[in-house]
Amino acid sequence: MRKTLLAAGFGLAILPSAQAQHWTYEGHEGPDHWGELSESWGACSAGQQQSPIDLGTSSGLSLQSMAIDWPETIPGTVIDNGHTIQVNVEPGASLTIAGHEYALVQFHFHAASEHTINGRHAPMEVHFVHADSEGGLAVIGVMIEAGAPLASLGSVWAVNPQPGGSGGVAASIHLGEFLPADRSAWRYAGSLTTPPCSEVVTWTVFRHAVTASDAQIAWFEDRHPHSYRPALPLNRRHVLQIGG
């Protein structure tokens, strides 16, 4: 599963077909047309549990326990896959939800945020993609607002990978710096936010943001502007609250 995710090389798209077919965030190959671009991407247009969504309210409290077990630092290979900056991490970090363990595989960024809170986008959002042995995914989303610099973000940007290249190794990434002190969050069942939009994701999106400097945010916005999928209908899903 880990090799499959790394091979896909962009966003949350994990199936091989997502590599061959070109897609964008705007225009005739943008989100409104993803479901038309490949037979295997039908969920992008017909799915009923698509991500991202607008957050801000919840229908109850989640009874599922959650434990983030990330080492203080972790090495990772930084790439620019043409859609985002992605960091493929070495084994050693995990997320456990209701006793079910997922291994952290990669994290990547979007500008503006993909999820909205009460209709508002944050300047950026980072997604930490965890996978289990059965093909399921658990993704943590964290909003990034303008403010004090984020040292760990600076270490990723400093690699400055070339689009489509392997970049290099950003050693000793402090994963914990990407998490807010207040761990209250929303939990819901959703999908990949890029083709093939598979509905296999348990989402946990923190209610509170971390900050990055204006310059750090601008660096990514200049390279990958408008790199987000618009919010999709909730349909009959429930959004649950964790903590808070």
C-alpha cells in the first residue's frame, strides 16, 4: 500500500490511472470535469461522500478515540509533482482511530484551503495522509493562517524541488510543529480530493490553525496558485466533533 501511494506522486490520488490522465484545478480539465476525464474517475462527479466540505457545525460527538504517534523528527523526500509540494516520509509515524492503526505515508499542501470553515478559506491547508494495510486512508487536515513563521515549513520550502523532479531529502522535519495546541477537530467520512476521488478516507480536520509567515505562504501560492478543489455537498453524512 505504501508503494502504491508513493508511486501516484500527487495529492491524495493513489491509483495508477491518475498518473496517465492529465487534470488541473481550473478550466476544461478542472474539478467540474474530472468525472468525464477517465472511466475510473466516476466518483468525482457521481460520488455522494466527496471531499472537501464546508465545516463549522457538527451533529454530535465522536466516540472514536484518536492517537497521533509521530516521532519528534522524521526524514522525508520532498517533491514537486506539478500539483503540490509533497513530502514522502520514512516509516515511523502513525495515527490510530478506534484501535485501528494507519501509517503516515506523506503530507502535502493546498492554497487556498480545501475545507472551508463557515464558508471561509484559510490561506493554506496541509494534509497528512495515513494508510492502512487494507486500502483505507485516514487524513489529518490542518489550516494554515498568516502569522508567525513556521520553522518546519521553512525546512520543506528550502529544498526547493524542481517540478516533476525528486527534489531531495529534507532531514529532521518536526512534524509536531504542524499541529495546533488545541486538538479539537471535526471527523467525517469522505474521499480523495483529487482524481480518482475514491471514497475511502476518514477525515479529521482540526478546528484551530497553525501559522506561517506571509512570505512562506506566498512562496507556495506563487508556485501552485488555486490548488484546491471547491467544497462539495455534505449529503446525508454526519460531521462529528472531537474534543472542545
